Amino acid sequence: MARTIAPKKTPIAEQDPLARGKNFDEVCLGYTLEEARIEATRCLQCKTAPCVGGCPVAIDIPGFIKALAEGDLPKSWEILSDATALPAVCGRVCPQETQCEGVCTVGKIKGKEPVAIGKLERFVADWKASQPEEAITPPVQDKGKVAVIGSGPAGLTVAGDLAKMGYKVTVFEALHEPGGVLMYGIPEFRLPKAIVRREIGNIRKLGVDVEVNAVVGRTLSMEEIRDGFDAVFIGTGAGAPHFMNLPGTNLNGVFSASEYLTRINLMHAYEFPTYDTPTKTSKKVVVVGGGNVAMDAARSALRLGADEVSVVYRRSVEELPARVEEYHHAVEEGIVFNFLTNPVEYVGDEKGRLKAVRCIRMELGEPDASGRRRPVPVKDSDFTIEADTVIEAIGQGSNKVLLNAFPELKLNKWGYIDADEKTGETNLPGVYAGGDIVTGAATVILAMGVGRDAARAIDGYLKSKKG
């Protein structure tokens, strides 16, 4: 007899849109145990398990969901944590709709939504955090010493995996708190800092040392790092902002999303008025771009008290690269979207302060190299949006501090480290790299997948050296 599967995902509680637009508390409130078990029963436990192939770190998704459905949460956690060092993070920010859930067999059945794999991963991770803390004995770490430069998702994954393999790992972080983009790039309402600190704490319990305020290329040289360690992994990310360089870019009130979000996240603007806000007080904000970073910047500006926040994106909603969930949340909160629109000039007053954004309408032409239809300006379609703040969220590039201090390292034509896509090997023996510093800006889970592969490659390299 065929199983009856609920057509829709089990509803999950969220903050009311009008209320959450005024605070930085987490939007999604998560499943209860009963809701999680109900959703877990929607999984078909199919033998082909396409969801595992769709996961960059190859979590045994049917396995952890089956244990959850049966009420065996310790087993569910054991299966989940075997594959990922950051389950509570991934459950919140990974684009499951294009990865594990995108290939879910249930979602291929007419009229049915895929299993809410990400929400279930989050539930199990949060359940584990609610349990009494267990004493962890770090593995014996006598196989060698590995340096990890950068404490973002790629670096943390490499560090955790190598520590489990028996290596002594030291992570060097340039900023005053580890976490990389997880801490400075993603806002509190989407990924609470306490969650990131908790996950990093679990990695530290494996015996990983983390040194902050360590700017490799400034406070430490690569020569010192290479002399003191048997292998090195570089995961410094891509945090240097890109600008459109329009007329008026230097006006007071024009920000990169990178700077804007870093000020909020690392300087506690999300806790105003407990902390003095280190951001400009804005009333009318325009965000340029259509990715997740643009959504984060727009929704953060709203929470900091802006009266009007609009997003300007040069393509249509069908091409919007942001996660559907983040776009829907932004719309619910009152963010205005100007599709098929591009800024051409930032207009200032006599004191050099931004007062307006001059835009032009676009239409979609033939596909470009990305496969998306190329936006083409519409003649004589200029119009102006009043604004005192512009936030450009159009992408980021590699930070040159370490790269300029390490000229032996081969870069590609885009200025990123030239490394093997699978192993992370660079042109220098014992030096590996991965994450955004190799691929350009990508997702947290893709960086973690690269980190897992690089850890295995480093292990193989160091074993081969010992013969």
C-alpha cells in the first residue's frame, strides 16, 4: 500500500513581519520536537538518496532524518555531526532549495514540496546544544602541525577535520573574533552570533587553537608560518568590496555592503542602544544588487530605523540570485523592489552628502556569459530616487594583504589563488587554499565542502612525506 505523504512542508513558526522589522532577533523560530518528527516522516528513505549527492559535505541525510523520525535524537546528532562541523549554521543559511532539497525525491512528485532538510538539520543541532554539556577528550594530536589562515567556514572545516585525524591545528584570524563571514557578513536575525560561537567552541574542544588579531602578511609573515608548520591552508575569503564607480561614489552616504554589514555585526550595531551604533543614521536607503548580501543589507537598514528601504536590481525577479526565502521575508517586511533598474549617478548636495540616486530602466536582451539575459538600458528612461544612503552589494574580491606579502603563490586571472578545485593544492608544496579566496564569493556549504576535501588532501600529503 502506497504511503500517504503530506503535500506541503510542516509549517514553521516565524516572527511577525511588522515586529521583526524593528529588531535583530532571529526571524525563524524553529520546529518543536513534534513538528520535526512529523516533517521527518515525509522522507521516503529512497535508496538512491539524491539529497546526499546534492550536499557538498555529503551528509547522510536519510540516516539522520530516519533517526529523528524514530525519536532517537542522539543517533540523529551522531550521524549529522560526523559529516559537518557547523550543522546549526548550515541549517540556517545554506541554499537547500538548490542543493539537497532541490533534488529531493518527494519534491519531484507532482503537487508535493521537498522535505525541509535544512530546518530538520537546524532542529537536531539546536537540540544537541540544549542537552547537558559532555566532556570531550581531544584526539591525540601527534601527526604534525597545520596552520589554517582564516576562520571562515572553509578554515573551520579544515581545522576540525584535521584535528579529528590527529593533527595539531592553529587557526590564525585577522579580526578580533573568529568566524569570518559567519560573524561579520551575515546579520543576527538570520544567523545569531551565539550560534556561531557555539559551533566554534565545539571545534576548539577538539584541540584546535585559535589566534585572533593575527594578520598574516602584517603581524606574521608567511615565512614564519611555513617554518613553524608542516602544512598551511589559506582560507581568507573574499572580503574586499567591489564598487560600480559611478559619479558620486565618494559622497558621504555611499557604502559597500561589506563595510555596512561588518560595522553592524562586529561593532554591535544590532544591539543599539546598548551599544552606540557605528553606522550612519539613515532615513531613505537604496541597496544596489540582488543577492543574499543585498537582502541582508536592506533588511538590516530597516531594523536600524530607516523609514524607506528599496532594492535596485538590473534584472527581473526571475533572475534574482537571492534565496527565495530571503526575498519573501524582505517583501513581507516592507522592502520595496525596483526590478529592471540600474543606478547611473549618485547625486549630492553642496556639503558632499548623498541626496538622490539617478537610475535608468532596463530591459532584458540576449543571454550573456552567465546564461542569463543581458540587461540593456532603455533610452530616455531616467528617473530619480530620493536617498541619504546607498549600499552597493555587487560582489567582493580577494583581500590583497596576504597575497601581496606572498608573491610566490600563483594567482589566477581574477586575482584569486590558483588552487586545485578538489584538493586545494597550490603551486607550492604543502600550501593549500579553498573557499572564496579560490572560487570568489560562494556559499557557506560550498566552502565547507572544499574544506573537507582539502583536509583529506593535506592528510595524504603529510603521510606521504613521512613515507
